[in-house]
Amino acid sequence: MVKKFVFVKEAETLEKGINVMGVIEEKMQPRRVTTKFGEKAVVDAKVRDQSGTIKITLWEDSVDLVNNGDFVKIDGAYINEYNGTKSLNLGKFGNIEKVVFSEGTE
């Protein structure tokens, strides 16, 4: 099945099943928060593409997967709104992956 990727600007209008690609910017320092499931690691960052930027919240295993400047592919995310700010979240079914480009050989 071919996944449809959208621009960040369009992602803001969707609810779930969001696939975007972009560059990680403004990744903050990870922090620990207490949730109903116990203490969890969390970090906020922004994803930028040619249409704009959107905040992304990464939890637990995803916290250390990407850094500022990394080009990423995000699959199956959903939009959450908190204090009037929309952000991408991965949830159980979402995935973030760093895309590494290699030079072609002659």
C-alpha cells in the first residue's frame, strides 16, 4: 500500500493517519513527566517543510531517535491541540524515522 504524504500546512487540518516528511528544528531538552501510566520521557520539537512548521511531541523510545537538522519521515501520526497549539503525536500506531540520503555511485 502506498502512503500519501501531506505538507505540514495540510496536516494541521487533519485528525489522524497523518504522514509527513520534513526537517527537525528547535528540539528542546528532554524532560520527565508523570502520567497515569507512570513517569515518562518526553521532548518537543518542530517539523518544517516548504509549507511551514508544526510542533511534534515525542515520547519514550522516540525521544532520542532524531536531532535538529535530521530529515524525517513520520507515519500514522495524529493531531492533538493543547492550549490552542496543534501538535503532531505518534501514539501507539505512529512512527518517526530518520531518512539518510546517500550519494550515488558512478
